Amino acid sequence: MKKKIILVFAIILFLAIVAWMFRDLFTGSPELQKNPYDYGMKELRQTDTVPAYKEVTPLKPALTTITSIATGYDGKIYVAGKGGVDILDISGRILKSFTFPGYATCLTVMPDNTLVIGMGDHVELWDPSGVQISAWQPEDTTSVITSVAASQHKIFVADAGNKIVYQYNELGKLQARIGEKDPSRKIPGFVIPSPYFDVGISPAGELWVANTGRYKLEKYDNDGSLLTSWGEASVTLEGFAGCCNPSHFTILSDGSFVTSEKGIERVKVYSPDGNFIALVARPESFDEGTRGLDLAAGSNGRILILDPLRNQVRVFLPLKKH
Amino acid sequence: MRRKQVILFFLIIGWLSPPAVMAIQRFPKPEFESGYVVPDAQLPLPRAELLAWLDVTVLLLTLSLATYLVLKRRSRMGVFLLSLFSLAYFGFYRQGCVCSIGAIQNVTMALFSGSYTVPLTVLFFFLIPLVFTLLFGRTFCAAVCPFGTFQDLVSFRPVRMGAWLNAFLGMIPYLYLGLAVLFAATTTEFIICRYDPFVGIFRLNASFGMFLFAGLLLVSGVFIARPYCRFLCPYGVLLNWMSQFSWKHMTITPAECIQCRLCENVCPYDAIDFPQTKKNPAGQRKQVNQLILLSLLLPLLVLGGVWTGGKMHLTLAGVNSRVRLARMIQATPVSKDQPEIPEITAFRSSGVQQQQLMTEVATIEDDFLTGSRIFGGFVGLVFGITLIRLIRTPYRTDYLPNRGTCFSCAKCMDYCPVLKDKTNN
């Protein structure tokens, strides 16, 4: 009896295998309809970590296409995009707008409130009242200007096309070429696979550059020597994922970093020495495929995230002081 | 022997470490600019000519040795050890390719497709075991085919099956062979390779589904000895045919059978024919009538198969990738909202006109109509002959290995108390 049961079990199992073969051969696996080359991000986007920030009412600029954001020393919020700049207060009220021909790709505000605007292939300086002060173009052709950062007398311009950071004075005179590949000085050069190449200046006046292809933030001194770096490739929260991240960053007043990523859209805070501290916004907070989450530090620990897909400035408040 | 089998089985399973099975690819690598030059992607190089001939030589040597061990030495242990070598060489070292089973498709395609030439070494892999089987029985199955060894290692509790069940399941390899030939002849697909259960284990690389397929087959193999060899292997059909006419087939007893019945239950493959001295257990007239009826039915079964095959030709043609593509294009409405199926995108970017594809598909479907009719007729013939064989009861006085289904594994020899030397004296 026992043998019969075993035999029946084995035969059913065997026939099931044969049936599966025939079914697979003639009906085709449902997997066939799936794109085998599909870059599935669904699982990677999931995280159990609870954000340490809560989102409040977003700000809505008047511009229809926004690309970059900065906060001024006067506490105002500057948003640039296609054909102009909007200046907002913290409540989202538009204080001033001005227009210009062309497409702003990046923006920063100097201590004297002069606006430095990257226009793709050149840089323009504007008075906050909407008067253009000057403009210049990098010597290198094929420039793709993706980020600008400025202190009182230094303007840093990140050129993703030529994978270099230019240092200009406020008159537009080239002072230094930073990060250019130079084996003699052990500078490996920037690896920038996509047009996301951000620069920032810390409260101590140090230049930081996002070397996205190496998943690192790198600090350079005035003569362009690499001083230090941090960051690692990882799909976990602690690292940076995708081909090239972080796409944007900003530096808070205490020297900690806020980074944003594309691919797995997420915004995080790191300590000044590069240790992961907190999650600001999880991937679910953004529409899938959102790129270009430019960042700015607002007052009272606010983090401002420019969401180009929703055309909003998203505002995140810390739940408690870290 | 069984204990050794158990140890070996667990050694092999332990070797297939879970990380290898469960491993997933790391997140796509970044494009570093570190001076490293990424080499061009290359297809695996074909095996060097000399090494391919070495494989043929090893096949010849192992077959010769297997035949010697079975027919001359009558050594089960020798056969077992040789089969382990074959598993290591043809299985894990050669990674199951080229194999005689799959070579059926290469030979078929070479016969039907003008643009394909079968390599001589592959042809030898197809022919040599057949020639050996025609001369000495299925010694290839006994100790050379790695599939057989693999299944033998897990056959812990084989259960005997009745003649009807054996006959019913035994028709599956004919179906498989027919389909394999049909799809290879129409340059559609090498289904024997697609559903090769063990190649993933040999290569330690397969989809989860294929590992599961192999695993379940091995689980069923614990109770049904060599399920693939007996009830799936298409090459086994050809070997069965050859072995029926083998010049010198192994025998259970080295001399005269003393009817001790010790071998009666030892064959795990139900390949021993029992003595049948009662000439006509079911009544001679009744049996003759049944045979006449079935003989008359046989042409009808063949014709029925031809008709059914013809009716099924569009279903069978659906396996062809060009036919499937054409049907997908016809069935998929052009919509900007939905992402296009990758196959259709690839076709549209190839620049080939849709009309050209449809003409090509019509030719393929015509080929399938002819092929499916032949396939259907073949299945009908096999079905009829199987019924006839079940009904007829040939006269036998001794326990004999069934020439068609016996794998010449020599397991039964160990149980035979008759000694050759003694009887000779």
C-alpha cells in the first residue's frame, strides 16, 4: 500500500514536470512578455527607515519650468528656470520675478545678494532687482554648466561637459582649473557620466564637489589639490546608488551635508565627516523618474527640495534637532 | 553500494552551494575612468578542434571500456566507477555539451537546413553510441551518459511499475523525439537543450525554474529510477531501436539460467522480461483476434495522427520565434500609452518590412503543416505498436533483459549465483 502511494506520488510529480515542459513550450512563460532588460527599481526603492523630517506645504513659484534653487544671505528663496528667476519668502509669497532669454541650469547667491546663474554654456551675474551685471563663457567648448557656487570673491563653475570646475573672480576672470586629471599631482579627475555635477562651499569656505561617477563628495583646496573625500556606492541608505550620484548636495550651517539622488530618488543628511545621519525624504515622496532634485538650506533647519516634475519647492522640517 | 550512493549524492549536493544558486547580479557597475580598458564582449569561444577530438576519443574509450566491463568482466562496480568518471568528464568538466542527446537536433537541422553543417565531432557524438548499441546494447546508458549516472545516484527507493504504466509513460520520449526533430528541422528551437534538466547543475548556472525542474526530477527519481532516461530521453528512443537488434547484448546469467528468481526484482528499471512458458494465458484465439484488430487499426491510428497533426500545425508553429513575433505584432494595437513589447521594438528597428515577415511566416507555417502531419503519423504509429506489444506475449523460458529498455547497467548480474567458470567446467 505504502509503495503504491509512493509510486502514485512519484508519477504525479513526473507528469507535472512533463506538463510544465509542454505548457512552457506552447504557451510561453509570462516572463516572455516582460522586458528582460527592464531596469527594475521597485525593490530597491523600498526602505524601512522612517524619515527624520516631515513635509509641509510646498512653495509654488510662478515659473512654469524650474531647475535650480538657492537661499540668499537675506533668507529669501531664489528659484531659477526657463526664462527667469522668482524670489520668494519663506511662506512662498513671490517677492520679485524677472525674466531673461534662455534657460537657467543652476543658480547661487553671493554674500552681496548678486545672483550667479549658469545658463548651460555660459555664466551670468544678475542684480536681485533684475539687472544683468555681466556674462562670460568658459574657454573650453562643449561646456555643460550644471552648478555654480560662490563666496565673496570666488565663483566656482562646474562644467559636466569638460568634467572640470572653473574658479573665477567676481569679474569673470579665470583663476584656476580644479579637478582636471593630472597624474603627476595624483588628481584622478572627475567621472561624470551624466549631466549632474554639483559644487558647494562649506561655511568654512572649503570647496566640495560631487564626483558622481565615483559616488563621492570631494574637497579641494585653492590650488586644486584633492584634500579629502567621502562616500561609497551602495543601494543601502548609507551609500549612493545608480550610475552616478549624488546628483545634488548642499551644506548646512553646521557643516553637515544634504544630498539628493536620482534613480532611487531620496534625500539624506550626512555628518561633516560623511556618516549617514538621517533620511529627509524617501523615494515614495517623489514621482518615479524625478531627476534634478536641487537642494537648498532654509531657516530653522528647513530643507528645500526643488521638484522639477511637480514644479514645486518641497519643504521639509526636522522632527527634532539632530 | 547504496551507502556509497548516498554519500556521493550528498557530496554533490553540498558542492552546489546555495550562494551559487541564489546569487544575484550586483548593482550595475559604474562607468569609472580609472584607465581600465573594458574589453569587448565576446561570445564563448568554440572548443578548440583538438580538444573536440579529444572528447570524441574519450567517448570512444569510455564506451569501449563500458562494453568490456559489462560483457566481459560483468563488473557492476567497474561500471559504477566508470559512470562516475563520465559524470565528472562529460558532465562537470565538459558541462554537458556536446552531448549525444542534443546532437539529434544538430543532425536533424543539418539534414533539413541547407545553411547549417553539423561539425564532424558532433556527428560522431551522435553516431558512435548508436553504433555501439547496435553491436553491444545500451552500454552508453550504463556508464557513459552523465544524465544516467546523476539519476542513479539518487535512486534510493525504486518502485516497480506495471507493464501498462511503463508503456504509457514510455510513449513520452517518442513525443519528445518527434517534437525535437520537428522543431530542429524547421530551425525553430533546440528543445532538448532548452529542457535539459541537468546542464544547469553541471554549469552551476541556470534560472531558478530550471534548478527546480532538475530538483523535482531528481526527487521523482528517488522512487522512479532514471525517470529522464526511461520516460523523457529522446535519444533513448533511438538507442532502444538499435539495442533491439544488438549483436551481443548482455545477459543476466553468464551461462544457463537456473530459474532461481533472485534477479526477479532487482532491476529498478523494470527491464527484465520474466519467463513466459504458458504459451497463451489469455486464450490463443482471443489474442490473435486482438492482434488482427490492432493491426487493422494501425493504419487508422497513423491516419488519425496525420489528420490531428495537420490540425495542430498552427499551434506547433507558434513555438517558432518569427511566427510568435508576427502574431504579437498582429495582436498588439499601436498605442502610445503602453510600452511596446521589446521583441516588436527590435523588429521595427531592424528595418524589415512587416509584409516581408508575414511572407516568411507563411513559409514556416507551410513547413509546419508537413512536419506536423509526419509527427502526428509517427505518434499514431508508436501508439499502435505500443498497444500491440502489450497484447502479445512472446514465449520465454528464462529471465532475460529486455533488449530495448535494458540499460546494461549490470546491476542484475551481481544477483545471479551462476558462475561462468564453474559452468564451463
